[in-house]
Amino acid sequence: MYNSEYDDLSFEEQLHLTESLIRRRHNQQMFLRRNAQLLQQELLLEAELLEENPELAQTIHSFNMREIQSNQRGLQNVLGSEESASKEQSIWSKFFPGLGGREI
């Protein structure tokens, strides 16, 4: 890949920049790989927790269904009229304040 910004640089400077880019890409790949591993661990732990606690699984399912219904109502309000829909808090944020629940 040719970059005209390198024209005024010496070979050593170009080499240093290339090495820096390679290191940066490698670090990004390692970061993404580690994030993927952590996400996989989180998903496995979540699956185990839900398997051991069917009541929790049902509660989470109920919260998610309420969230979906609330979002659908909000979308219908926006699409159905020009008036702004009343802002309702996310179902999740009502039960877990501080977890970044968004508003509709």
C-alpha cells in the first residue's frame, strides 16, 4: 500500500512507521481476540446461571417481552401521529437503575 505522505521520509522513518502500524494492528487484533474470549466466557456463565435458575430465566424473558412491547408502542406512537410520544423508561432501567437504561 503506497502512501504519498511517506515521500519525504527517509527509509528508516518509513520503516519505523510501518513497524508502528504492524504493532498497532497486532495490538488491535489481540484486544479483539481477548474481548471475544471474555464475551464467550460471559455467555457460558450466563447460560449456566439460567439453566440452574429457571425462575430467573422466566423473569428475564418477561422483562425482555415487556421491553419489546414498550418499544413497539413507542414506534407506533411515532409512526401513527405527528405528536411526540410520551417518554417511558426502559423496563430494565426501572428494575436496575444505573445500568444505562435508555429512554424511548
